[in-house]
Amino acid sequence: MKPKDVRDLVFFSDDEARHETLLETEKLWSQILCLQKNQSLGPMGDPDSDALCLVLAGTVAVQVGKARARMSQWHSVTVPAGEDLTVKNASEEPSVVLLVTAPPPEPAS
């Protein structure tokens, strides 16, 4: 076992939202999403993977399928397999989001 410090993956870019893989196994995959200003990621999804989206810092607007919610630190939402996820920073402050999927999504072609 080798613990990882999530803070090592928190970086922001003025050009685009950042996303860094935290952990990856045959059965689980996770990324840290770093968004500032009006940056967003998505829509993204996988037909065979459920996901958990957890806000670690800041405030984000999340869309899962057609449902929308505004979430702040410590709020989470599940993303059922087959649904698309879009995450957008919703404040002047930067946001950090943990995204976990199981099983890992298929690589993009």
C-alpha cells in the first residue's frame, strides 16, 4: 500500500480545466478535477460505469443526464451508468472535485 496525497494533484490552469488520475485499478478509477473561473468538463460518461462526484473545494454546477444541481464542499452525487456528467465551476473561487468510477471507463477511441 502506498498512500497518495490528493493535494499533489491540485493545479489550476488559466487555459483549461485540469484533470489528473488519482488511482487506477482493474475495478476502480479516480480523477481529481480542478476548475476555475467559467471552466467546465463534459459531457462525459460511460455506458457500463457508475460514478461518484464529490466536491472537495469550491462550488460547482453539476448536470447528470437532464438533472442539474449546484453543489458545494462535501456534497456528492452519483452518476448512473449511461448518464452523461458535466461539471462547471460556479463561483469566483477555484473548485476541486473527486470523480470515481467503477468499473474504469473504456478508453476513448
